Amino acid sequence: MNIGGYDIALWDLYLIGAMVVVLLFQLYFYLRYIRLPKAKKKAVAEQQRPKHAGDQLDLFSDDVRGVSVIVAARNEAGNLRDYLHSLLEQDYPMYEVIVVDDRSEDNTRQVLDDMMLHYPRLRRTFVPQHARIISSKKLALTLGIKAARFDYLLFTDADCRPASRLWIWEMMNGFDCQEGTDVVLGFGAHFKGKGMLNRMIRYDTLFNGLHYLGAARCKHPYMGVGRNLAYKKEWFLSHNGFSPYLGEMAGDDDLIVNHYATGKTTATVTCPKSVTWSPTKQTWQEWWHQKRRHLSVSPHYTAWSRLRLGVEPMSRAIWYGAAIALLVRCGLRFAIAPTVSIGLAGCVGLLLLMRLVLRATVMNVSARRLGYSPKGMCAGISLTDLVLWDMILPLCSLWILMFPTRKPTRW
């Protein structure tokens, strides 16, 4: 085809057209699902919070709703020693913290007993040693829910630290976002550390977190994370808890949201004071096991969720496939038609740059609104990470889904 006096192959136009279409879709996707809007209201003001006396557990107050914070712990003595106090020192007048000891073999029980002497809000229960169940974490959480004194349940992990003493307040505010809210989704971030593994996990966590929060805002909730999730006990029991998928190792957080949460009953909380922070996995093997465990339950998502989740990675495959094909064609024809080859390569470079700028802007602005800072332990995402992990992580997920080595048997 002759355009402006230059002979351009029809396949080149098809490939350029495919990249333009994908870029438009990515613009829509990032602005709709990944872009985090500014908070509409500030954190709960000091004068608005009911006054209470110290750390006394007030079971009879009518001013606020009671909350049971539930943590399942297996061999987490070190993390409980480091992080549990941040849950027990929250500025909320009526709450309890229940730690479920899931047959720990370290000194978890001793750590909890020592802390219970200083924190009257702390309670401990345990999974029986003889319990035989694939997902012991689901059993641990169920025992914690059964032991809860209050109707509102807030979940996190033993290695998580709330970003502020107002974490419970902010998560509970989510139940007031709309009438009939049963589920509140929060964000669980990771501290900045050293090495490529830390950078990859932080990127993956941020992207997935912004995605599920954005989908929930658009009335399409499909998952949550156990590091920062709240729901009503009545809602949990009305759906028979975890019983429909006790045979799955994972799914204590994402499957229950995917199967039972709706746009009318789900809210999100994204202010910096509502975020929980935790360290990343320290070895590639640990991360691979965690990733494989999470992806093992994805086939049990609803068909609509699987379709929606597959569109964006597919668009990325088309994007990179078309870009590589165009650049290869330009290289092969450079000696014959250098002007056309340089022009097409320039178009590809411009499109790649436009998408990179879009992603860098949206993701880092959203990250800052979640409490990430340009520097320090909560840093945002670099351009290198945006390029590298955008290509590698979908390939890792595809490999795990296509070649599962074995069904995960531990959490």
C-alpha cells in the first residue's frame, strides 16, 4: 500500500492498528480500574471519636460498633512479638484481638500468654493438634469467628502492621459508605527492601491491589486479601462460611469475596491510614510457592470474573507481540527501505513510550494516595519495574496455570 509516496505493507498497518487499539483499551483500563481517586473525606477527626478510658474493653457502649480483629498464626512467634502490639494499641474504644494458634511448633503460645498479661484486649484460641483438614487456615479463621464477641470482623496477618492507630476506625468507616454494606476491602502493602525479588513482589502487590479495589469501586468485586479485609459475621454465616471450598488450600479471602460479595454490598477503603504493611517473602522459592497457592484457586472464580481478569493480560500479549513483530520486520527490511523502516520503528517507539508514561503516571499517583512515598521504606514503582515486571509476571502466572507441579498442601 502506498502512503505518502512510501510503500507500506498491509501487515504493518494491521500491526500498528492493533497497537493503537490496545493502547486505547489500556488507557480505559488504567483510568477506570488502576487510577485511585482522591479521598473524598479526611480521616476521622479527633473530636468526632467517642472518648474512652484507656485500654478498657467497653462491651456496653452504644457510641461505636464493636470489632473483632482476627489473626491466624502458625509458627509466627517472631512476627507476633514484632507486630501484634500495633493491633493492640489502636485508637478505637471497643474491639478485641483474637489470635488463633494453628498448631504452632515454636513458642507462639508463650508469646501470646506474655502479651495477654499487658493487653486485656488480647484473646487466644487454637486449632486442635489432631485436626486433619487441607486448609487449616480456614479452620483457624472459622474458630476465631466463632469465638468473636462482636458482629464486625476485621482480618489481618501476623506479619502485618497497620499504617496508623486509626486503622480500625478507617476500615469501619467503609461500612458507612453505602447502605447494606457487608464487606469492606482494604489494601495490604509491602515494605521496600533490597533485591529484585522485593521489587517484583511490591509491583505485583500494588498492581493487583489497585485492580481489585478499582473493580470493587466499579461494582465488580472479585477478590480481597486477608491482610486487610472486613465483613459482618452474619454475612459470613449466612453463606455457610468456608464450607463450599474447604478442599482448596487457599481461598480464605479471595474466594469468599468472589462468590458472595456484590457491588451493592461491597465497599473499599483506600486512605493511607487504612493500609497494612508487611515484609515480602525472602526467597524466590517462598514467593513461587505463595504465587502457586494463590493461583491454584483462580479456576474456582466465577466465569465472569475469569473473563474480566483475562482481558487485560491478553491485551498485553497482543501489544508486545505486535511491537516485536513490527520491529523485526523493520530490521529485515532496513537495507531495502530504510526510510519506511525508521518511520515504522519510530511509531512503535512512540506508542511504547505513551503506554509507559500512562502506566508510570497512574500507578505512582495511585501509590502515593495509598501512602507510598517517593523515597524510604514505602517507595513507589520505578520505570525499570514498570517495564520488566509488566512482561515477566504474566509469563510466570501462565506457566503456573499451565504446568501446576502439585496441589499446594500448606499455607
